[in-house]
Amino acid sequence: MMNPAFWGGAFFTALGGFLLSDAIKSYQKFITSKSWPSVQGTIIKSEVLRFDNRSSAYSFMVTYQYELNGKEYQNNRVALWTISSEEHCNRLLEQFPQGKSVPIYYPPNEPSKPILVTGPPWHNKKYSDIILGSLGTLMGILLMILAYFNIIGN
């Protein structure tokens, strides 16, 4: 029977593999969103909200409407990634003011799931999830190898 360090390594390998797989799928979706079709829509409401006075997290809240193939849609999704910095939220508020006509991007087979901003996140941590998943997987494999050869966990 393998020692507990081996099973800890197996856990980290599985968790890291899951995180890595999910991060790669998300990044692929970020990239493919840049080639999604678009339709003109109108910003109904946009504002920046702070979660509470003690928090440094902000949220860009927007509502927009658009028509596609004779059907009217309304949505509030901004991007495929989370936006929580004050700087990014204010940038979006300037870019998408109330009443402005803007392109609305939608997945070809799901026109009811649009976004305003395509592509990967703006922040400098575009690959952080991929790196984290890779490190977790590698750490788990290393733990399993060290435990298997009884270097740790005895």
C-alpha cells in the first residue's frame, strides 16, 4: 500500500489536471470569441458599483438590447471573464455609456449568450490559471514519485 504522501500527490495531480483542463478550455473560448459574429445593439443602462465601503472590488453593471433574426434580446453580460478592478470598470463605463449604439458579439449557435468585450482578459494575468493548473499537476506528480520511491512519507 502506498503511503499518504503518494495519495496526497495523486490528489494534487487530479486537482491540477482539472484546473489546467478548465483553464485551457476557457482560454480557447476567449480566443474564439474574437471571431464571433456581431449585431448592433443599444446600451440601456450602465454604472459602476462598489461591493461595499471596505472592499476594493467593483462591478460594471450594464444592460443592453439587440435584435437578431427578428427576435429581441436583452442581456447584461460584459465579457467571458470577471471584471472587478475600479480602473477596468471605469474604462468600460466610458466605452459603454447609456444610449450608445455598440456591437454585441454572440456565439454563432447561442445568440442569447452575448458579450460586449471579446478576447482574453485585459489584465496581466491572462495565463495565471494555466500556470496554476500546470504547477498543481507537476507538484502532484513529483509528490507521487517521491512517495513511490519512499523518499518522503515514511
